[in-house]
Amino acid sequence: MFYKANDEGFREVLPGIRLKTLVFGEKTLFTEFRMDAGALLPKHAHMHEQTGYLAEGKIRLTIGTQIFDVEKGDSWCIPGNMEHSAEILIDSIAVEVFSPVREEYLPESK
């Protein structure tokens, strides 16, 4: 699968947080999140391991009981079933890989 970069296809998953699945395979799914300053990702957990990279901006990421001030160029890995949350401090862009594939993030036209 190949993806040519463009600004189309983002969908709002929470107020101020937009998601676009870029590519996916049998075992992984690669996404881009665009997040507005002030947006909140509430505490949650899911079975998927989640590895991310902050391409732009600044967020405060909580993984379990640890809090990280994440800046451009920083990365993280959240184990499956681990509670996590985020506060978007300035407009930000993150790219993340989920494994296994998050079915709810698959594009409608597979």
C-alpha cells in the first residue's frame, strides 16, 4: 500500500482532535493526528500497542502514572491495555502506529 500526502480525509474523533489513517497492513496501522491547542484526550485504554512521534507542537502525555511534556521530535510507546491521556498545549501533529490494526480506524473503502 502506498499513500501520497494530502490534506483530505481527516475526521474529527474528539473536539479539536482529527485523525487520518495513512496506510495499514495485516498487523499495523499508521495514522496522523492533528490536534488543536486546548483539546483533551481523556484517560482511556485499548488492547493495541501504540507507538508515536510528535512531528509538530507540544502535548502533555500521561501514560499510566507517568507524565511527559512531549515536544517536537519526541516519541513514545504505550503498551496495550495501559491507561493514557493527553492535553494538547499548542497546535500539534502526531504520527502513530497501532498494532494490531485498529479496525475502527480503517478507512470506509478498504
